[in-house]
Amino acid sequence: MYNDRLYLTAQTIFDQDFKIDARGYRPQEVDKFLDMVISDYTEFDNIIKKLESDLQRVSDENMKLKQEVRRLQGEIATAPKEVPSRTQNNVDLLKRISNLERTVYGSNNE
């Protein structure tokens, strides 16, 4: 994904040779610095690969959840419209039973 925008790899940095001049930098310092750059570059590459993997996993999960939402919306749309009235009837029945129980059992307690 990001490889098309990167110019260097850890191996390219490792293989890079510099010309040594009498007035140039000390090779040990350059090598030490390049080792740090290689280490960081390798770590960045690992982070990018992990993030790409995580992104793919989350995208797949998101797709499955969207499909589940569509399926449930379809079930809701095709569900019979009588359900609310049935629920309403059940509530009414429970209230009536409760009132009857109070009347029957309430009169026995008194």
C-alpha cells in the first residue's frame, strides 16, 4: 500500500556505501547512524504491515455487520404489523388478571 511511495528499504540503506575522503565523516559514526535508521525503518515497515492487516480485518468485520443490519432491517420491514396489538392485548390481559387477583385474594385477607 505504501511501498509505491517509499524510495528506500532497510536493505538499500544497509547496502549503501559512501566514498571515504580525507576530510569526510568518520565511517564508524556514519555506520552507527545508518544502523539506527535501518532499525527505525524496519520497525516502521512492521507497523505499516500490522496496521494494514488490522485495517483489512476491521473492514471485513464492518462488511459482515452491515450485512447483518440489512438482514435485520429486512426482517423488521417484513414482520407482521399485528405484533404491537398482540403486545397491547397481553398487557391488557395482565392488568385484568391482576385486578381479578386483587379482588379475589383481597377479599379473603380482610
